[in-house]
Amino acid sequence: MGVLETAKLLDEQLYSRQLYVLDLPAMQRIQGAKVLLSGLQGLGAEVAKNLVLMGVGSLTLHDPHPTCWSDLAAQFFLSEKDLKKSRAEASQEPLAKLNGAVQVCVHTGDITEELLLDFQVVVLTASKLEEQLEVGALCHKLKICFLVADTRGLVGQLFCDFGEDFTVQDTTEAEPLTAAIQHISQGSPGILTLRKEADAHYFRDGDLVTFSGIEGMVELNGCEPRPIHVQEDGTLEIGNTAIFSPYLRGGAVTEVKRSRTVSHKPLDVALLQPRVVAQGSEEAHRARCLHQAFRALHEFQSLNGRLPQPWDPADAEKVVGLAQSLEPLKGTEGEPLEELLDEALVQIVALSSAGGLSPMTAMLGAVAAQEVLKAISRKFMPLDQWLYFDALDCLPEDGEPLPTPEDCAPRCCRYDGQIAVFGAGFQEKLSRQHYLLVGAGAIGCELLKGFALMGLGAGDSGGVTIADMDHIERSNLSRQFLFRTQDIGRPKAEVAAEATRRLNSHLQVTPLTHPLDPTTEHIYEDNFFSNVDGVAAALDSFQARHYVAARCTHYLKPLLEAGTQGTSGHAYVFVPHVTDVYRVPPSGLAAEGATYPVCTLRHFPSSVEHTLQWARDEFEGLFRLSAETINRHQEALTSLAETDGPQVLTLLEEVLGVLRQRPQTWQDCVVWALGHWQRRFHYGIRQLLSHFPPDKVLEDGTLFWSGRKQCPKPLEFDASQVSGVPWEPQGGDVTPQSRGPEQLKKLHQVLKVWNRSPPLEPLKFEKDNDSNFHVDFVAAAASLRAQNYGIPPASRSQSKRIVGQIIPAIATTTAAVAGLVGLELYKVVGGPRPLRAFRHSYLHLAENRFERWEPCAPAVQKLHPLTWTWTCWNRLEVPAGQPEKTLELLLAYLKEQFGLRVKMLLFGKALLYSARWSPEKQAQRLALRVTELVCQVTGRMPQPGQRVLVLELSCEGEEEDTIFPPLHYQLAV
């Protein structure tokens, strides 16, 4: 099997987010791989796009068939100008532009055994069963990994055959577990106690572990992997340690990952004995019925030379009959499967099978590309062996009219593949939509591609508005496929809008480079949202998601929201009055706002996160804050003559504290660095231990250095590595002893030259520029700090991820969740749907988990003895009046219309009224008009174009958990 011989250096900056998912060895194998992809309709284009973005070494395209109208609904590399051209040849150039490091070739001949020998992986899409069986048999014989992928309307199929003896070297996405050691006993077995902050429950019986950094029982360091037994109290049995040296301190225990071998059957066997990916017997039965439906569609195509016509009942009945006549399926051991065919399911598959849909190809293409990467990298468990995915819930509910053959007939337009499933009437409705996309990053780019292919907002009255304040960086290019190298530095929203128009010139796209947050509510105001039909959010922080979701709740707009982390991702849908609103998981907000006590960082770190935050603070203090301190006082130092002596001295001493050891030569830099090293990692620790000795005992008899407080140890610098560097330790910035005129004069002389210099440039920490050594400094400082306290240090890569708050990301997961969002978009645009029609989705490509479930309904609240109820989507609306209502009239209106006796009324955090106030204060407020009252209390008048004031209230008789709807006080516009 051919492997690219040319060694290429991996562009770690380009693939930085992907490396956190796949690691360096896996990426190197991917970069040297050669893949053959046959079939360049929508699904093939998705597979190809993902593989090229992720850096596969070579991709050979094969598809001699000409481009037709129905291709354009899902094939984003093709357009009207490519009609009748070879799909593969027309796709080659735009594919190659995605990643200059990938060789993209076209094969125009037949697929022969000789050709296959040059590839490690072969993928067939939109192929006939006869070709699948022929190529699959050759690949199985030649030990070439083989995949088949296909979509028919709202149903998709994926098959993997990686051979009978395929070894997976790394089965999970998680990094090997590492935990700090508290103590190890001598004995048989030896008992290892973890530090309190370690997560012992993550270790499992039988896990293999190794050890590092142990003092005393050094025989364990670097030993052969040892099996462990997890005891009830969380300690670990680690085997015989009786003959080892006594344990002293420190060290870490690290999990050793095990490889696994899988065995796949060839396609001809797996076709009749399908192993399907499913959760539970009901899902497995549905998957097998879909398996039979695909077999019947192949048989129909073989007999008739075509697929069934869109929504043709006669063709569908023939497919059902063919499915009934197929050879029965067998179990994995060859036993007959006694189960009934779901004829209604096969029929609806056949009726909608003529179409090609962008969301379906995005979802299946992402999973297929991930399986190709598994085959190449041997990282993560492959599918076993069939995956069926359907979104038939996008079709009308039972009892509602289905699309007709006339409405779904081809129109010779770019949406023919979509019209074949949903009809021309639905296509017109899509074109009239106006959607707001918040976030033009990786998911945002994929969503825009889907919008362009679906024709969302492509009509005269429709459109898409993109809101994103960020600019394009090099690390974006491996996932955000609308961007190219020449776009680096430009606003994402503007470039994404231009690229989307190239995908579909009819799409009306408006870029906005302002963030969507409380500071821009004068931009994204009432009039703006009144013209929006729905919102898609592709954001990477819970705080931003929460704000956007709150805006959607306020304006009663449907929200489609997606996110990813590594190979896991989600897609959620929130519909006014149908589903619950978006709610941020408490753990999400807590993680984003995580801070550590200063004393923990300075003196008592217990985790690698503590050491990294300490190192990050060191960077800020040395390279940013010091320069800002000097610049802040530079102007003041130009007018020394007008300032009295003591003030000048104080000012100069602060600046001198930064400048007194300013290096002038490279040797000075080394001297300064060594001095700082000694202060931080040796003398600072010695000073701490002088206050809190290792044997210090508290009043209750416990050791001070116990539990999370780990007793530190000063590090010794190896002076032989730096020769001729004299250094006298100092315990911090030196303060001048004399405050008299002579000292002031000396300070004047020291700073005279500097005062004529240009301002210093404070360094802003930049995680993605490896040439600036910012991450190197933080990683090195944190590692030394970890050594002080016996904490297992983080690697440079881990340090960069933690300090830079980098979310591991990969193109496949991004494309998959965007496809899932597109499927829910069909339902939202289609019109009123019951709760049971919608689906939240979660997937984990590394673990082959695919879950879809019905969202929760909004909770209904009621206040006794009132008869009306409400949910989180309701509001109390008070119409505008002429003249405007006073507060007294407003409270009377609420009592008369809703039976509410208001106790408290707020505007934001400002208290407008309280029933507990004195009668005099109440009377003063009650006489004011509502807008006048808000202005008096907050100092703010309503913005031009603002339609409502949103007030919050509490009422008599409410219970603790009662949350009243917001009060929308309408303004006269």
C-alpha cells in the first residue's frame, strides 16, 4: 500500500486545535496517507473537504459522471457553470485551494486491483451495489481499509471494513490519566494513596500504570506497566513493593493506554449479517429495516435503471415489495433473525429517496471522514460495521398531507435535490426567511455553506446577517473552510459573507463586525430583531450563548445552537412556546469564570492549573505590567522641576524598581534570568519554609503541610550550565535606604536617558505565535513551579491549551453538528410543529455515540388563586397609551387585567417601586410617568426606536420558586 515518501514538516500552527484531538504521531500518519475517493456528489464533496482540511497526504478523486442540476443542492464545489462537466475534474481545483499541503489528483479510468494497491483507504459514495461488492472484495483481500457511504433523501448509510486483524493503538480521545502521589507503602501489595485533589474513581481495576518523579522508592520510576486494583477507599494496589526503597515524597502515577484489535467482515458477508451501531433493541431493529430499504433501492435501480421518482406511490410500493422478497437477514453468528419488516418505514424511505440534502451529506460526510482518519491514524475505535442515520422526523407529521409528485418534480434549478424531498412550495418559504447567524468561526462557516445550498434567504425578501467581531488567524484555516491564507487578518464576518455569496449568488448576506452583547443593544435593537425570523448561534463560550438565548427569548425567536469539543458535539433547537429555553449548565459558567485564591497561587498550589496560572501571572508582571508602569509615569517625569522632592522620589523609586536591573547585553539577560530563577524557585521557597517549616504542627495536632497543602522543596540550579555568572540573591525589589537629596540626584541621573526614549511596548500574551516564546516561558515557569511542589507537570502542548483556554477542535465534528442544525432548521421553517417533532442531538465520533432526543417542554407555572398559567416564553404586555401611564395607573392595570398585587418593580437592577416604602415615597413614585421614573432612577432615557421597557415584578402570594413573566411596557414609537 502506497504511503507518501516525501517527509513533510507538520504545520503545528495550522493544525494546533486538531493536534489536541489527534496528537502528533496520528497527524504524522495522516500526513503520509493516500486515499481514493470515488463519487463526488454532495456526500463525496463533504468527505473530500474534511480530509483536505485535516491534512491527509494525498486524495485521489474518481467520478467520471457529468454534473447535473440535482447535484447543486448539496455539492458546494460545483455551480451552474459546471453543468455537464466531470464532477471530479470540476471539484479538483477548489478542493486543492483548501490546503496547499495536500495533493489532490483525479483518476479518470476504471478502479482496478492495480490502482487500489497505491492506497491505504478507499471510499465509495453514491455507488451501485455491484461496484461496492467488487471493490470491497479486492480491498479486503489486499488489506486496504474500505468504506461505503450513501445518502438517500433523509436517510444515510455508512459501512466500514478495516480487515480481520486491525489494531487500534489509541482507543479513546481522553489523555492518559495522571495523578499526584501522596504516599506509597512498602509491602505486598504496596498501597498507593493519591493526593486528595486527584480523581481516583477514574482509575479502573486492571488498568496498567507507570510512575515518574518519585523520590525514595525510585525503583518504580519508568518501570514496566503494572496492573492496579482500585480499593473501596480509593487507594490503589500496585503489586509488590516490599523490596523497594522507602517512599519519601512526590511523584505521579500515569495510565498506560492499551491497544485493541478489531475484526471486520467483508461486505458480501456483512450485507446479510449486519452488525449495526445502535442503542437498544428498538433502535437496532429500525437500523436493520433501513438496511433492507437500501438493499431494495439498489435492486430497484438495477431493475429499472433509475431511482424511484420523487413521492411516486407506485415506485414506493415496488420498493416495499422488493424489500419483502429479499433474502432474510442473519445474526452475527449466522442465526436467522425472526423480525418483521417495518413496511411503512421502507415506504417513506422510498418516497423521499430521490433527493440530495445538504444537512444529511454534511452529517454523514463528517462521520465517514472521521472513519477514514481512524483507518489511517489507528486512533479511536472504528464503527462496527454499519451505521444508519435517519431524519425522517423532518417530514410532515402523521395525518398531515405529504409532498406531491407534482410539487417535487425537477425544475432544472440548483435546489432540485431539495425540492425532490420537500417540494417547491417549501423551497419558496425557505427563500423568504431572514436569519441571524452569530459567530462565523468553524461551525458558522459550515452553517453558511448549508444556508447557501438550502437557499435560506435567497429570495428578494430574505437574507442572512452574520455577526462576528473576530479576525481570521492561521489556526482557523484547518476548520473554517470559507477562509484562505490571503484572508488572514481580515474580519471573519466580511470574508464569510463574500465566500457565501460565491457559493450562491442569490443569497442576500450582510456582515456585521460588532459583537452581540449588552454593549451593542443600540445596534441589535427592537427594529433589527423584528426583521429576523430566527437565530443560529455558533459560539464558543457559555456566557455568549446565554446572552444570545436571552435575546431570542425576549423577542420570541427560534434559536438553533451548536457547539463542539474535540470529537464530541451537540446541536439544540429552541422554539417559542414549544420547547424549554436554552439553559447554561452550571458547570459551564463555573469553568469559564474559574479563579483561584491568591494565597493558593503564591504559596499552596496543588494542581497543574495552579502552577500555570502562577506562571501566566509571572508573564504579565514581567513583560506587560512593568512596561505599562514605566509608560504611565513617563509624562510625569518630564515635569520634575514643578514637583517637590518627596513626590519625585516616590515616583522615581516605583519606576526604578522596574528599570534598575535593565539588561544591556546578552550576558546581562542571562544574569537577570538566573537571578529571577533563584528568587522564584529557590530563595522564595526557602523564605516560605522559614515561616512554615516542614514539621510545623497546628493547634489541633495536625501537620500544617498536609491535605491539599504540599510541602515545597527549593530547586537547585546547576551552575555548571551557566559559567561566569556572579549572582547575589536578593529578596525582591531593592528600596533605596536614603531619602535625601543625594539619593534623589542619583535617581535623576539613572532615569535621565530613559526619559528621552520612546515608550516601551508592553507584551500581550499571544498563544498562537510560537516564534515569540510566550508559551515556552509560561510552560517552563509552570514546570519549575510544579517541581517545587511535587505536582506532575504539564507538557508544553497541555500548557498551551490550558493557559490559552483552547478548545480542541476538528473539522469533522464541526461539519456534523452543522448538518444536525440544518435538519432542525427544516422543521422550524416548515411551520408549527409539536414538541415531538424536534430533536436535540449529541454525538461523540471517537466513541461512535449518536443520540437524538425530544427536547423538554417549557415548565408551566401558576399563581393561586389566579386561573391563568404561564411559561418562560410568556410576558405581561402593557399596551402603549396616550398620554403615557403613570406608575399608579400601571399598577392598577396589572391588578385589573391579571389580578396581580405588585410588591416590587425593577428595571434591570434598579428598584422602581416597593410596597414596603413609606406612603410619602410611594406617592412620589406613583405620580411619575413610567419612562420618567426609569430616567429618574437610572439616568437613562429609552433609545430611539426602542419599542418596550422590560420590567421585572414580584407579587403578593407568590411562592419562593415562582418566576413571573417579564413585564413588557410598550412605548409609543
